[in-house]
Amino acid sequence: MKSISALIGNAFLLALASTTLPDVCAADPLPSAMSGLWIVENPGARRAGGGDWSIRIDKTTADGSFEGKISFNGQNCHGVDMPMKGSYNGTDLVIEVPNLGACGASTATLKRTGGEHLFEGGMSHNPRIREYLDAK
């Protein structure tokens, strides 16, 4: 009787671990190329600003840091294949851009959401900007 109870208990623990541990222990890998939209949240404005942007990760390290290129399409801030670096810890994605056209240096901080978009966040040079990224 004890062996059946132990077997059922072990099967329960195995089933529980297989449904909960991957979300907690294993971070999904960061896609090597992502693109998305950015939107200026400007209540009361006649016209909302926005555009598209993308990143390409060319080099990664074991600690989660990476280097690559960013393209950003905006009225004032824009550029194609500009150098960027960043880090990813399984949840938080930080992208540092030394020169974002007229806007200068900026940092995007996004979180993996598991919702409509893969990542959501904003830019340091304008707190009203919301950004979204999805795998290409």
C-alpha cells in the first residue's frame, strides 16, 4: 500500500514540477531580431506621435549582455542600424543607444509581458513614449 501511495505522490510532484518550474527556472531565450511600434501617450493632443523600430542582436554573452543594431523611425529621433548594447535577465530588457539622432543618448527599458506583445516599456529621453517589441 505504501508503494502505491509513494508512486502516486511522486507522479503528482512530477506533474506539478513540469507545469510550474519552466516558468520560474528557465528564462525564454531572447530572439535575435525584434520589431515593434512606439507611441507617444499625449492625452488631449490633436495627433498622437509614433512610428516603428527594430533591433538586431549580433553578439551575446553568458551574463545576458548583448550588442547589436537599432533602427528607429521618428520625426525627431531616427536612425538606421545604429550601434546599441544592452542586457536581458529573463524578464527585463534594457537597450542603451549612444546616439538616437536629435534625441541623443537614450535607454529603453522593457519587460517581458506574456501578453499581447513580447516586451513593453519606455524610453528614458521621453517618459510619455510607450514601446512594444515582438519577435520578427
